[in-house]
Amino acid sequence: MSQAINPDQLDVLRAYAAGQLGTRRAIEALGAHDYADLVIGLAQNDLDFPKPAATPTHEAHLARARAILQPRLRHGN
């Protein structure tokens, strides 16, 4: 993705960054070789990585990670 991109490709990158398009579909729609090309495209266009959806499973994972990490961070273990 080191070349200039067209408006359709920029739309794909924006949709991916907004979490509206999956990784595989974004790579295919861009005509990119792999995930690295997708990351480069995002960086070159000042776009963020998509955030994970706030599903109950994701929230449960966050809560568990906090429960494990926060006490260790507070106490230095």
C-alpha cells in the first residue's frame, strides 16, 4: 500500500477503522497482499485500528484482565 490510494480504497480503510468491515474483507477489497499492507494503509492515512465491539464476552474478558492486573500493578507483583 505504499502507492497513492484511490477514493474507494480510502472508503474501505475508513470502514475498517470504524469497525464496519472485517480484516479479511478489507484486505481483499483493497487488493492488498496481507495484514501488513492493511496496517500500512491505516498509518499512511492517519486512521486508527478498529476497536473491539463491546459484547458481553469482550466486557467479561476486560473485567477478568482488570481483576488480575490491577492488584499486581498496585502492589508491584
